Amino acid sequence: MYFLLLLLVGIVLCFLFPYGPIIVGGIVFAVVIDQYRQTMYMREDIQAIKNHLKLMTKEESEDYEANHAYQDIDRISSERMEVINRKIEAELERENKNKKT
């Protein structure tokens, strides 16, 4: 119904204005992007629910946790990020020493 209303408005704009098709194209593009964004939010919510209810397989759960941790990195303070970086560097140095010997 929503799309039909936009289609009707688009047809009217096409006939009334010389740049009507460009305006209609912009409106359609905006609607498609909005639908995609809403779908992504719903997908994230469904994954969170599945993870909470333990309905995910082991691989899905690991992917979800990795993606969730990756998104949380932007919210970490700089002091906490420095601590994490030091831990990662120490782990990499240990692995390098183990590979050399």
C-alpha cells in the first residue's frame, strides 16, 4: 500500500515537473535504503533473541559474539583500549618466541 501511494505520487510528479523522474528516483532510492536499514535492525534483534535463548548453533554463536565484540570496540574508552592492545602485543610476542624455538 505504501509503495502504491509513492508510485501514484511519482506518476503525478512525472507529468507535472520536468525533473519529476529524478525526484521519483530519489524517493524510491530513499524508500529502498530505509527498508534495508529496518531489515538489518530486525535481523540484529532476531540474532540477539536467538543468542539469548541459546537457539544458535556453535558456529552462529561464535560469529554473533565476534560481531558483537567488534561493534563494542567503538564504545571502549582509550585507557581500556590500551590495556587490550598491550595484552594482544604480549600474546603475539609469546607466539613469536614459541615459533622461533
